[in-house]
Amino acid sequence: MLAWAALATGATGCSSGTAGDSAKAGSPGQVIRVVPEDGTKDVAADRNVEVALRAGRLEGVSVVGVTKGRKQRLPGSISDDGLRWRSSGGRLVGGATYTVDATATDGHGRRVARRTGFTTHAVRPSFIGYFTPENRSTVGTGIIVSFRFNRPVESRERRAAVERAIKVTARPPVPVVGHWFGGSRLDFRPRAYWKPGTAVTVAMRLRHLKVAPGVYGTQQKTVGFTVGRSQTSLVDAEAHTLVVHRDGVLLTTLPVTAGAPDHTTYNGKMVISEKYRVTRMNGSTVGFGGEYDIPDVPHALRLTRSGTFLHGNYWAPPGVFGVTNTSHGCVGLRDVRGGSPHSPAGWFYDQALIGDVVEVVNSQDRQVAPDNGLGGWNLDWARWQAGSALGH
């Protein structure tokens, strides 16, 4: 079992009501400018993407588009003075959703991160499924194969046709069943967590499949992923602890701070869906107005689509961890500003895989919705099967 020494404190955060020094430095949108602007739709394929700073230096820029279940990384380069990144040598793909991730050091030497997005003009009506996890990835035993479609499938008959056209198989074999959340999302999972070492194949045979008048599927491909070791983590909001098991063996117990009484953390099983060594957390994006805006939250692991993270916290006093809950709904582990691999948060981040399950108990909140992130494990098998259009 691991033991952790007390760590230095900082200021601000997703998990604290005080924003401190970071919020005064100006929002990432003021420091990092991205063109096309965040939320722009129908961008022409011949447009360039640009990222610029007023002062400081860009550390890295990633521009990734997703269309027809495939990812395209847009090439580009940072200028010699570090103030500008510009795409080069590649056109945007039509009908794609692009994400721009930029990290930089501002004019005062502070690290900031900004994520924006835009969509490109679709050449013709088509039916596309954007899916997770990534092809050839190694994931945790709680991963759920999730498809989000670019247009809804209205009738049960056509949903059944889509479900039949997507085959999720495992080696060693295990029954895998689909579940619809509305007409635009279809998830697949087995009855229980995947066994470590399982090889999963996802075959999409959507090409020429009619899903609406004049709208047909385009994807005809097979992808796959591997299930890694089994790691599950239990957050007890009342005891203020995070208990980590690996392959059935206790690894460690870490002190945490969860959601405060007026901003409690969801109960239930949540699955890590994204990992960020540093990210921005802005209260206005999750319904908290201007209560916080932190550009440099370290070691952040996304648990829900609505904004619940398990992340490093450098701004809270050391005495709150393991003692009291102070966050806006996230689960905080001790860290230092900039993030340290030797902190509890840094250690947990390095141990975690996308697909690992983090369960929260004893919080004064409702159970997380099964479609909030990859929350499908909160449905029992009978209710999961009832969501299939194939009548399991």
C-alpha cells in the first residue's frame, strides 16, 4: 500500500469555490485565439486553421477531425517566435467534427490550455457513426462501445437495421448487446465487465443502409481494441477516500475531497472516457456561471459528459483531503501546480486507463444517468437488453 506525504497548496479550481490567482490572469480565450472560432459550423474544406498568442509561447497544438468513424490529424507548424500555429499540407474533410487542443505559456510564464471545436460543411446527406474507444487501443475492463450518429434514427425498424449492421464480438466469446439512448446514440456492452486480455472487434456494415428518406450510411470498416488489466476504484464520499484495486488486489487508499453539500457528486458507476495532463475547467460550461475558470487543472480524468472529473487539486488546503468535501461535484486528489507524477493525483493518472470504472458511493446525490458519459453499467442486464431494438 502506498503512503502519501502532505503536498504544497495552490489556488483555484473546478473543485473549489475560490478562483485565486489563475482566474485573474485572464481566460484562455483571451490568451489563445483560434480560427475558425469555437462552435463555427459549415466551415469550408479549403480554410486554414490558425492558433495565435498575444504574448508567451505555444507549447503544442493538435487539430483532429472525425468523420465516418475515422480520425484525421491536420498537419501544421509553430512559428519560430512561438506565437502562431498554422495548418499546412492538408485540406479539411467535409462533414467532419474538428477539435483543436492548444497549450501555451502566457506572457507571465503561466501554463494555459484551450479546447475549441468546429464542423465542416457536409458534401451530401450521409449517416455517420462516431465511436469510442479508439481503434487499436488498450482499455479498461469497464469500456462501453458507444456510437453517436450525426442524425437520428427515428423508427424502431430502422434502429434494428442499424443495430444488426454493427457487430461487436469478443475473443474469448461473450454475448454483447446494444442499447439505444434516443435515436442518435447506440451503446454496446456485455453483461459484466470484460475479462482482461479480451480482444474486441467492431465491424461496421453501414454502407448503403437507408436510415431516412434520401439518407444512407457510408461506413464499411472493421476496428478493434484490447482489454487490459482490471482496475476498479471506489470513491466513498462520506469517508473521503478513493480505494484502488488491481486484478482483485488492493493497491492503495487515497484521501479525496468530493462534492460539497450544495454541489454533491453523483453516485454510481462511471467510466474514464478522457485523460488530460492539463486542462481548463470553466464553471460556465457546466451551469455554475462565473464561479470558477481554471486554465491549468492537472491530471484530469473525465467521468461524465456533464463535467464530472477526477483530477488533481493544488489549490485546496492539504487538510481538506480525507476530511471534508469542498468541490463543485468533481473528485479531487492532492497535487501541485503544474502537476507532479509523485503526487496522489499524478500516481492515479499514470495508473488509469480509459475504460476503468470509478464508482462513487455514500454521496448525498442521485445515481448518475446511464447515458451521462459511459454510465451504462448502472442498468441491470434486463433493463440493458430492453433498450435493444432487436428484442433480446
